[in-house]
Amino acid sequence: MRLTTRSKLFGQEIWIIVDLLVEKYNSVAVFSFGSRARGDLKPWSIYDLSIIADLNEQYLDRIRDMLSALNEVDLQLKASPFKRG
């Protein structure tokens, strides 16, 4: 599933996060996976996102920075930042 289709499986809030990630990290791609992407979500399901971008930091530093950037968002999500190339 391509996130750019802005599928009805996702709430409007997630697009705020995707836009933030694309802008802050000059993301090449943002992928959704897991139960929300498949459409078989449960009330406790979180948003699982993978971000591919031009990143220079070590993996744990990327996660810390991304969690800090998303700290004010009131959504349950897991974001995994990966370096392009």
C-alpha cells in the first residue's frame, strides 16, 4: 500500500506526522506496515512507520531525535528511521 494514496484506513492525524517526517528529515519514503496497513486493526493497534531518508546519525541517535520530534503528537506509533543507500 502506498501512503501517498491517503487511504481511508488512516486517520487524518497520521498525515500530519507523515508531513512532519517528510519535511524534517527530507524523507525519500514513508511506509506503513502492520495491522493498520493491512486493515485488520484492533482498538490497541499502533501506527507502524518506516522512514527512509538521507540521515547521518547513528541508528539510536536517529530514533531519539525522531521520538523527540514526535513527542507532542497524541498517537500511538512506532517509527523506524533508515538511512538511504
